[in-house]
Amino acid sequence: MIVLNWRSLAFVMALPLAACGSGDTARYLIDAPVVAAGETRVSVRTVELRDVSLPTHASGTSILVRDVDGALRPLGDAEWADDPERAVTGTLAQLIDERSSATVAAEPWPLLDGPSARLDVRIDKMLANASGVFEITGQAAVSAVDGRPRERVERFAIAVPVTELTAAAVTDAQGRALVALSDALIGLLR
């Protein structure tokens, strides 16, 4: 015979209610659109992309939009399906690997022989604006492990149009912005 006290009974009764509350949230991937294959030659063979640093407004699960007053507000019940830092790092590593002559992997470096260079990306702002623009700003640093490429730190500012303020449109714009950012990062490796 199972005996339940009041606390156990309340817990058991709350389980179905908790499951009902989270079913309406739509989740979106941080991903890049398929782009035409084109490989840019760079001066290094292998690159380790350090974990991309995101600001607090971009590292949470909520998809935020800056309204005309400057306030950041969640976009309905839409959320990111993955940890944004991990997803942005993985997407950029994949894009740079596919679009350059270098082999690129996110940290930690998976091979016994170390990478030729390290790429450190720190994003200051990554969000859609009510004005219809998706922005990514920040700085990137290239550090040479074996003498090439030339070490440097450069700022970047990416802006792409957002067709409408829906989660699908913001996700699409973010993907296009990540493609543009990957092209800028490839330029640092030349």
C-alpha cells in the first residue's frame, strides 16, 4: 500500500500542470543558411576558434528585439533551441571551415598537433532592431601559433535587413549576419 503525505500528494498533482506550461514555446536554431560554395585561401592550415563571448542580452534563451524606445523585449514565446554561445561558436567554426582553405574546429582543439592559429571573437551586440536591421558588433583577435598569420585585433560591425519582426525572420537574419561575420573573420586569416 502506498501512503502519500500532503507534500507528496501536492508534488504528484503539480507534475501534469508543470508539463502543460512549457508546451507553447517555439524553439529556433541558431544556424546559417546554405551559401554557395567558395573557398578563400588563407595563410594558415588549421585554426582553433575559441568559445565566442556573447553579451548577456544574446546569451539567454529568449529571442530579444530592441524596440523603438531602446528597450529589449522578448519576441513572443520564441526561444533559442540551444545555448547561444555554443551554437554561435559551432556555426562560425563550420562556416569558416567550409568557406576557407583552413581546417577549423571550436575549442578545445581535437588533434594531437596543435592549430596554426587561434581566433578569439568577442561580440558586444547581437540583436534585431524594430527599425528592421539585425546587428552584430564586436572585436576579433588572431593569434599566431607558428608565426603566421600576422597577429592583430580588429573591430567588426555587421548589419543585415530583417524582413519582419517574427522569430523566423530574426533567425534568418541572424544566420545571414553570421555568414557575413565569417567572411570578415576569414579576411583576418589571409
